[in-house]
Amino acid sequence: MMPNFIDKIGDWNPQLLRELKGRLKFFNVAIAVATSLLLQLVVFLYQLREFPDDQYSLTNTYCRLRQIYQRQQNQIYQQSDQYQITELKDLIAKNICPQNQIDWQLWWRDHWEYIFLTLSVIFIFTLLVAGTYLLINDLAKEESRGTLNFIRLSPQSETSILTGKLLGVPSLVYLVILVAVPLHLLAGRSAKIAFSYILSYYAILAASCIFFYSAALLFGLISRLFSGFQPWLGSGAILLFLFTVMGFASSSSSNILNNSTAWIRLFAPWDTINYLFPNLLRVYNSSQLKNLEFFYLPLGTNVVSIVGFHLLNLGLCSYGILQALKRSFRNPQASIINKGQSYVLVAFCQIMMWGFTLQSWNTNSDFDEQVGQNLVFLATYNLGLLLSLIAILSPHRQDVQDWARYRHQEASSRKSVWRDLIWAEKSPALVAIAINLAIVTIPLLVWISITSVFDTDYSHNGAGNDFNSLKVLSSVALSISIIMIYATIAQLILLLKTPKRSFWAIGTIGTVTFLPPMILEFLGISSWKHPTVWLFSTFPWSAIQYSGVTTIFMAFLAQLSVLALLNFQLTKQVRLAGESATKALLAGR
């Protein structure tokens, strides 16, 4: 029976069979099962530490006489009779709760719930952190042994190989969890938790595993520079993310779900699971998630919508990561996404961020205020996204030479050149970055066109300035021009003949992006004191409200001049690269 089952696994997915044979050895399986059983025993015994004994107090939670004595105590305290107060305290201290007055049914229900919730948290950390570590470590070992290239050359499809990795590498972790599932189900049913809620928890856990495991595989493929530190870096980042979001979710005063950052927070399962089981994080006020909206559509009104949206978000993101995995797996030198995929990615991110921006939590805030309060978050998100796309999409010297040689040899129309600049992977990324900037800008322009003029006076040290829609447009224009300047600089550096061009490009862009604002702040040159200087930084919007229209216009013209000069130099470099490559090819013939 078992050999037939193994043969079927091998026929369905040879990579999965290879992973299982290497891991499901008798000793490894015995250790995994023993670890799971020991963990369950510890959890069960730990919850029994509060078992009511023959010294159980009258005022403890599960004593039925507790309410009577509390009522008497409140009455005596109201009378302020010190003699009666002392007498009642002595009575409570000397007497214990009779065994027949202990609510055993409630005690067992609550403690089965504690076991269920404890195992639920353990499952999340074990699967996501340990599984991530194993996947990244496996790829690092395959790379060091040289077997990863043999796997790439196998006739299996990328989907088959990656599925085998996802199912096979963390197989011992799966075994630890599967052995504990019966106790988890028993605890949940004994705690009177709806079976549909338990199934929803398993669905969220499975979707989270697919998302984080796919991200772990992608990180393992593109982070070869970190060598043996990869597994610790990847799993540590996920552990930190889970703990951080868990801290936010366990805080009843946290209001982070009423803005665009809610999307990032929902990648962790805590909020949705706490919605299913309100006692999970000991937060009894779950109104925040119940009020969650997406483009004013109520998501938190029922379990189906909030769980469905959580699964849809993880599913779409996992699908996008898997597409990047397929590209990176077969060709490690290729960019993880192409230009067309970048447009879809940026559009998807705008939909998600703007969806959580537009929420009617505060009935006193209108559309203008909701967007205005989220502008910093939106700008930060998009800055990081666009800088990442510059690093991903900008081709290296050899790729640009190949494309330029083709363009030099072919007398194609201008339309064909633009098509290449928009879609071709080896063409310079300037046009693609400009299109992504346009996608980011469109929602802002729609908001500016339908919103009323900003008539709020912003003042600092008595100096007020009107912050109107014209200045918002100026801020958008300055941001677009500075991002295009950064993209052009990065592309020029990647065309150099020096080694480690990627390192120099990333270092240069990182330096010009973050170092000037840090130096200005360190020197005390604040945006409200010296707005003109800040107009030329990565964050011009911080100085817009303190600048005049003429100053802003002159700064924009200066940036356009710099951008034109850089693009002129880039065009010249690309043309020379194409001519030299063509001459070298003809000479070789």
C-alpha cells in the first residue's frame, strides 16, 4: 500500500518525492512526533495549573458564591463600616469555595479555549518562521552544492518544482502540526467554538503559509549575496513582522486600521484570527476590524467578507510572487518581473492603498481630510515601490548593448522604438518608470480634481501659508521629476564598464535619496525655515506649503533641466553602445 502511494507521489511530482525521501527518515519522523506530543502535553498541563483544589477561594472566577460575597462587599464599602469590612475579609480568607459550588462546566470550557488559542498561536509561529527558515536554507544548500542548476535543467515545469519544494521541504514541520491537530480540534469543539470558524482559521493559516513560503523561495533565489546568513535574515524578518503586528493587534487603543497601513497589517493573520476568536489576544474591543472598510464598502460586518478578503489578498499576492519565482528560477540573471508586470503591480498597490484610505470611520472627517491624513503614508509607500522598480527594471550594460545593436541594425519606425521602450526587457527603463509614475499619479489627480480647494492655513511660528490644490500639483510634479532623475542616474551607472555596477547604482540612489534630508535636519535647516533647499530633495512636499509659486516653478524648471541633460547623456551612451556592439559583431565575422 505504502509503495504504491509513494509511486503515485513520484508520478505526480518527482521533486516532491525527492524532498520527502530526503527528510522523512525514521529518526527524523520520531523526533518530530515526539516533539509535537511533548508540546501538547506541556500546553495541557500548563493550563491545569489553575485547577480548582480544596483551597479554592470564595472570590475566584468559577465559584458560584462569588457574586454573593462581592455584592455584600460592595454594600459594606458603601457604608464605610470598617468593622464589617474587616469581618468580611476574615470570612473570605478563612473559608473556601465548596466543591459543589464550583462551576466545573464553565471552567473546562474556558480552559479548553485557552488550549485551543495557545495551539493556534503556536501553529502560526511554527509554520511561518520554521518553514521559512527551512525553505531558504534548502535553497542555499542546493546553491552551494551546485544541485540547483541540475534541477533547473530537469524536464519538470517550474510549477512542479516549486510545488515540490513548498510541500516537501517543510514536511517535518507539517508533521509536527498535523500530530497536534486532533487536540486542537478537540479543544475547539469542547470550547463550543463554531466548526466553521475553526475551518476559517485553517484556511487563513494555509493561505499565509503559501504567501510567506513563496516569498521565502523568492528571497532565497535573489539574495545569494548574503551567503549563509540568508535563512536567519529571512526567518528573522518574518518573526519580527509577526511580533510587530501582533503587538498592534493586541492593543485596543491602536487605530492603525483606519488608514492605508491596514493593507500591510493584514498580511499577518492576527487581526482576522482575533476577529474569529476575540479572546486570542485578550482584546475584547474588536470594533476596529468590525468597522474596517475598503472604498467605503464594509468588510468587517460579517465573517465571510473579512475572511474572504483576507484570503483574496493573500491569494493574489501569492500568485504574483509565484510568477516572479518562475522567472527567477529558470533564469537567475533576469529581473524578477518584466515591465508589463510592473504596471499591473503598481496598479494593484494603488487600488489596495487607496481602498483602505477611503474609510468612513470618523463621521466628522470628509473625503478631503481622509486623503489628506493618508498622504504621508501614500507618498512613503510609493517612494519605496518606485525606487524598488528602478532597481529591478533597469537593465545592465550587456542587455542595453544587445537591444541598442538590434535598434541600430533595424531601420524600424518610431512607433516600434516606443513599443520596445514600453515592453522590451532589455531596453532602458525610463519610459516604464514614467508609466508607473503616471499610474501612481492618476489617483492623486482625480482627488485634486474633485476635491475642494485647501483653505486650511498651516502655520509655524506665526507664519501661515495657504496650501491649495495648485501647490499639491506642484508637489506631485516635483516628486515625478526627482524620481525620473534618480532613474536616469541609475541607468547611467548600470551602463558603465566598472565592476559591481548594481552595488554602485543602489548606493548612489540610496545616498542621494536619504542623505541630503538627514544632513539638512542635522544642521537645523528645517523645511519651514529654508523651504527652497528642501524643494530639491526627495521630499519636496514638506516644503511646498512654505514656498511661493514662483520659487516652486523655478525649482521645477531646474529639475527639468537636469533631467533633460541626463537623458541627453543617456541617449548618447545607448547609441554609442549600439554602434560599438555592431562594429564588434561585424569585426568578428
